[in-house]
Amino acid sequence: MVSIFDKISLQINDFFYGRYDIMCTNVEDLKNGKNFSILEYNGCGAEPNHFYDTGYTLVGAYKEILKHWKALYQISKYNKQQGIKPWNYRKGQQFLNNAKHLQKQMKLVDAGIE
């Protein structure tokens, strides 16, 4: 399955970390790269969600989030060593502003559907 999702992920520009939500007919088909759909992709800004309904304690959930952040730090450090420059403050702020604007627009569309 790693090779299947690597093939998909390598087609995404600047993809370094994320989670796919998938639907499949059965695990064997998924292992063979057949009969599955990607419902959603969650990038590094999404928290790991497997601890919400699996009996994790609050401390256990925090540990999972810290592991997530550590992985992101290690990826960022590696990318910097490879010459990939991080965004400067201005570009990051612009991205956040655009994301907030888009979220407001999506809420307006959702409100019109109800």
C-alpha cells in the first residue's frame, strides 16, 4: 500500500505529509490498488484524528499530537537541508488570510444550501 499511495502522493506538488480518507470495497483490493476512492485529503494542518474514537486518554491524545508535530519538524528540517526555503512571514500571513476568506465564502455557500 505504501507504493500505491507514494505514487499518488508524488503527483502532488510540495506534498510532504498528510492523511487520506478512503473508501474501499475490501482490504485486499486496497492492497492491490483496486476499487478504492479517496474521499478527502488532509494535509499537515489537520490533526491526527485516530485518537478521537479509540479510547485514548487526554494525555495519550496530546502525545499523538506531539508525535505529529515532531514529524512535521523533522520534515521541515530535512527540506531546509535539501534547499527548500520555508515561507517568509509575509507569505505565510497571506496564505492564512486567503484561507480565512475562502472559509467565509464556503460558509456563505453552506448557509444558502440549508
